[in-house]
Amino acid sequence: MLKNSSVKRNISTSLMKGCNMKKTYSVAMMGVAASLLLTHGAYGSIISPSSLGGPFNTAFSSVSTPNPGVEGTGSGNTLTFVEDVTVLFSTNWGALFDISNTGPNNTTEYLVTKIVKNDTGKQWSNFFILQGGGYTFDYTILPTITGSLPLQIDPGGFHWTGMTVPDKSSITVSFYIDVCQACSGNTAILQQATVPEPAVLVLTGGGLVSLGLWRRRRTRGRRLSV
């Protein structure tokens, strides 16, 4: 009887250990599932690394999204374009990319840096950035450009005027965008560089000629009065 009792106690102890192991395993699996849900829940629409391009000679482009689904200027997500613009298009041209939706609806913020070389043979006086689809500009930190020129915010973007960007020189533009919560597809960051208006140049030239004639007449008048 004693032997049978000890055997029963051992069996009961083993069963209790097995139950405890099952409970521990269940708790562990629940923890893993919860962590996966939390991680997946942080995802949102992001920029696809393989889709970067544009109608210009792109020397370098990259996108880094270490924190998908995170909004704010400290997100650490970056989008970079290094462009060599050889043709001054008469319409807006774009830095192209794709947006992919990777999960629940969360906004992903990116710091965009564009290093743009003027290789058009013409001097630029204005530079415009215009919004495409699938994202919005975030003005929590205002856009910046080489030379610290005054920024002008437009309904669909922003621009700088009064620039002097000679041929073979470059500018660096930085700004933030929020990729929308559940977007996907092709989009672009549109931009446009313009040169001084010919009318301005004509007026300036005419003004210089008029000033020369005025000086000549003034000098001649002085001589006659003497």
C-alpha cells in the first residue's frame, strides 16, 4: 500500500508539473502574440526602396524607414535624392517613388533631403516644391534651402524667390512629409526651377541705356551752361 501511495504521489506531482509547463508555455505564447500585434500595429504606409527615380540623372537616391508608422520630426525615417538636372523643363518634374501599405492605418513621417545640381546652362532665380498624392507636407519644422532665403508657403507647396543659382552649382533642400495612413501606389515630389524673366532683363537693359543717355544729356547741359 505504501508503494502504491508513493507511486500515486509521484504521478500527481508529474501531472502538476506538466500543467505548470503548459501554463508557462501558454503565457509565453500569449506574450509573443501580443508583441507581434504591437509591432505590427506600428506599421503603416511606407516608401518602397526599389521605386526611386525621376526624369533627371539621379546620382544617388535612398530611403530608410527604421520606424514605420511613426509620425513626428524625430521619426528617424529619411528619403534622399541627389539630382543632376540637365534640362530645364517647361513644366514641373518629379522625384518619383512608390508608397506601400504594410498594415494598420498609421502615418509615417520622412525627412526629405534633395541635393539638386543646376547643369542646365542657365541661372536659376526661383525654386518651387509642389505636393504629389499620398502625402502631405509637415511644417512643424519649416523647409530649408541653401542660402537661408525667405520661405514662401503656397496652397500646394512652397518656394523660394530671389535666388542666384549659377550653372554648375548645387542647392540643398530639406523638408518633412507625412505619408498618409493607408495609401499605396505611385507618386512624386514635384519641383520646378525658373530663370529670370526675359522682360525683366529687357527692362533692366533699357533702364541702363536710359541712365546712360540721361548722364550724357546732363553732362552736355552742364557744358552748354558754362
